[in-house]
Amino acid sequence: MEEPHPMMKLVDLHNKEWNAIEVEINIPYGKIAGKWFGPRDVKPILCLHELSFLAIDFPGHGHSCRIPDGMAYHQIDRVMVIQYVMNEYGWDRVALMGHSMGASVAFTYAGLFPEKVELVIGLDNFRPVRYSPGRFLKYAGSMAVKILQVNSDERRNSEPPLYTYEEMVEALHKGSYQSVSRENCPYLLQRNISRSKKYPEKYYFNYARMLKYDQIPGWTDEATVTLLKRIRVPQLVLHATESRDPGSRAAFSTVVKVLSEDNPTFLVEYLKGTHHVHLNQPEVVAPVITDFLRKFWSVGDHGKCDRVTSKFTENIPLSSSSEDELRTSADPHPMIKFIELYDKKHNVTEVEISIPYGKIAGKWFGPKNIKPILCLHGWLDNCGTFDRLIPLLPEDVSFLAIDFPGHGLSSRIPDGMAYHQMDSLVVVLYVMQEYNWDKVALMGHSMGAIIAFMFAAMFPDKVEFLIGIDALKPQTHYPGRFVKYAAPAITKFIEADARNRENSEPPAYTYEEMIDKMLEGTFQSVTREVCPYLLQRNIKPSKKYPGKYYFNRDNKIKYNNVPGWSDEVNFELAKQVRAPQLVIKAIDSPYPGSWEGFKAVVKILRKNNPQFHVEYIKSSHHIHLTHPEKVAPVVTDFLKKYWIKHMDKVVSKL
């Protein structure tokens, strides 16, 4: 058997010398790996990419597992990793130390959960990366395409490019813009490379290639300052003066000034060194951190830790029961049979599109040899939302209405993963890839309309036209609202994710009670008469209580991560849309955002796109479902102007 490279043995000896032990922490889709330094009975400082220190590998890095196939890496999801570690060891509070992205995650966690943090140390970063609106949109759109490509490449399970150990050192040195010295590269390579099975003398990088296309939050500086001002605990930021600053230096100085005035225990130190100063020159960094810890940390204050051994638990998979197994001896409710007959009457075909973690389900209306308009539903709804509108539209036009992941009959995303509105762009790309479409026509309601708008702005060359019903732009989370929303959403997401893994049946109701629940949940936006069109794909019969039903959607959807961009980003989006666009606004609907923001985007679209149309119709948010006769003529007129028949092969490659 090929011997490890001498430098790998050296790093192993280094870990033994400093009495470091490997730890593993179970998470829903695998494990978080890490190294524990120092006493095992003292609660450690959690170190994000070493008294006691627990340094962890984030998912996709080092020895930790990758996220499931088909999913994207989001910086905000790493906040949940901290919570998983705390849950594993039973900590109520945590002390954090992070470098670069790890520092950004540490400070984000401290801002969202100030009561759970004892202190926080950031090495050469402390705030999320922010791009200008134009650069951010260019970045976000290209990332969605690359995520699709890399995900496909990784599922082939082929070995990445191979290098000798010395070439690995050179690649890391250059890849870090010489921030990591060649002498210190082995400390990072130790957990970052694997030996080739084909060529034992060579190695490959074992981190997930999808990490290169990490989804950044895109928050404004105002949102970041609002977040960081919530941190009341001691903070230390070490800034390397020779570092490539991930963001403008002016913005860094501005944020430091605000936080220094707001928190007397906020400290910043400037050290001569590169971005990896803590790795290249630990003797320069250590005294500063030691002084900080002597002031603000002690075993007496932060307590002993008895739960060092990770509590390995067996993950319970979601039920794989088929729909037939879920049926009980009770006959389906008459309205369920009615919707089935309704679909048959309108020649609707059920379709399934394979994705890495399951399927996208949908309904095809119209000719099977005509390329369809892709229809996207709203939050917590499903493709049944279009059941009453599409039959009133031209018969020679085809429509494919899909259920987004976690909704209707589509697969849920894997355990431990969160729903992000940005990931819905990748879902559209999956559908296009399935049918080999170069371009797509889009029609969406509510969240679906927002996703169509985002897609048309980020991929203007891929869109033929778009129709949006009672929504236009992504919601704007103003700084205070974002912080108020994000922290409880993360906590509730973790609770909902745990409930999913219990595999227990949700509360069951009679069909009539289900209608009442839907009326209440939509604030009477839907009428009692049309609820069955949404319930058809949204409920399953109870195994325990024949004649009753439960909601089958993923509860995690309630804590969907919306982008939270500023209106400046939305304005930039509007400038990029070049395809014909129709917006139908329901006058009696509570608009998810300010009317001022809506009108401002409409103004930009009118100015920049001569094929932009907006129509105002008196009705509620689900106007296309409750009053399709009002919507159909407007959509039909638009289609007569801009729809072009494309002959197409429609059989899904399952």
C-alpha cells in the first residue's frame, strides 16, 4: 500500500502533539467533522474555518459530508450548522471564532441570536460579502447555471483532476492569491485532499466543487449594520492589512465605526499579514486573542462540558409509502373524485421530471406536440392553482404547470436542507434541461410570478415572454424586518425538520375542515368553492382516521428563505428584462411589499421595455382561481400578440 506523503504524517504528528481528537456530529444528511483541542470537560470555543476549542468543517469541506445532490450551498444555511452543533452538545450559549467566511457566519449567528452567544472573534472578516446590484445579479444568474452543470458532473462520480502533493501545494498557494504560504499549505491540504484510486502517488481536491458557486445573501450594508448592532457581547475583529478585502475597505471602516460607538466591548486590531495571517503567523495573532480571552472568557463563567462524546443517532427517513399504501378503507371525498373527472374532461396528463433528490410533478394541458408555457404556482399552493384558468385559454396553446419541491406531488428537498427562493431558478433550468428547451415562456402566480421575473432578468436570452399574476418583484426585507424574520425562521425550520424525521402523521381533519383551514390560511383570498382545486394535490388520507386528511406539503416551506434584497437590486432586475411581459395586479389583494416599490418597478419596466403591459383587475390575490373569466381575456390577448407555436417532443425522459 502506498505510504502517505511525509507532510501528511507531519500534520498527523502535529495533531497528536497538541492532543487534538477527531469528532463527528450527526446532521440530517450526514455528519459534521471537526477537531477538539484542549480539555474535554470544558465547553469549547466553536471555531469556524482551535482552555478548549472545537474546530469544525462546514458541509462540503474537509471531512464533513456534502449536501445532498441537487441542492445548492447557501451561506445563510451555515448558521443552522452552528445550531446543530449546539443541539448535539446541549449548549444554551456558544463562543465563536471564525476566519473569513467562518467569521461572517459567526457574526451573522451572533446578530440573529444575540442571547445565545458569549463572545465572537473574527479573523480578517466579520460581515457578509456585498456586491453592487449589477454585479450581484450577474453573479447570481451565472451561479444557477453552473450549479446545474457541476451537480450533473459530480453525480458521474469520476475522479477530479489529479496532482502530485507538491503540485497540490502550488495549486493551493496560487488559488489563495499567495495568502497561504507554501510551508503552511499542508495544514489545509490534510483534510482537503484524497488519494487517487487509479494513481496512488497522486491526489485530488475532495471538497464539493459546488462550493465555488456558493449563494451569498446579497444584503445591503444597512441590513448588515442593523444585524451587527444587535450583538451585545464582546467582539474582536482582527484585520490583516495585506489582505484582499472581500468588500470595499470604505464599507469595512464605516461598519467598524458604527459598531465601536454602539458596543464598548467591540475591539478591532490591525495586523500586518495576508488573509491567512492566523495560519502563516500564528505568533502574531495568538497574543491578541489571548488578551481578549483573558478579559472576557473563563471556565467559571462558561461552565464545564460533560457531553464530549457525540450522540450518534440513527436518522429516520421520510416515509417511502406509495399513494396506494396511504389509502384507507374510506372512500375518497366526492370533491376529490370531482377534480379527477375535471382533469380527464380537460385532457390533463400527469408528468414527472427526475431531479437528483426525487421528482418534479406537474400537469400538462393541451396538445402534447406543442412546446408548453411553463406555469409556476405561489407559496404553499401547487399547480392546481391554474386548473380553472388554463381551460379558458386558447386550445391550441399547451401549458405545463409544475409543483415546486415540497409542494403538491413533487418530492421534498432532503432532510436538513432549507428552501430558498433562489433555488427555484434551478428548478426551472431542470425542466428546460429535461425537455431540451433553449428558451422558455413563463406564467406565474404570486411566488411563481416573482420567480419568473427573477429568471427573466438573470437569463434574458432564455425567456420568450412572461406573465405574472398579482406579484412582480422579490419582497424587500428592510433591515429591521429581516432580522426580526430570520432568527425565528431558522429556529422553527430546525424544529420542522426534526418533525419531518419523526415520520409521524400530521394533524388530521375532515375535508370540510380542510377547506376552513385553507380559507383561514389565505385570508379568504380563495373562496370555499375553489378550495378543492388546491386541496387535490395538497392533502393525503389519514391512516389513523378514515375519512380524514392531513396536509402533505413539507412544513419547512413555511420558513422559506426569500432573497431579502434591497429595492435597488429589484430595480436592476427590472432593467434586465427584455422579453414581452404582462403583469396582472389584483386591486383587492394585500401586496407583499410596498405599493411604492411596485409602482417604481413598473415605471422602470415601462421605460426600458416597450413590450411591457400591466393590467389592474378588481379581485383578491387568487384572482386567476376565483375569477378566471376576468383573467383569461387579458392573457389571451397577450398570447395572440406574443405566443409562437413550437412543435416539440414532450415525452419526459424519466
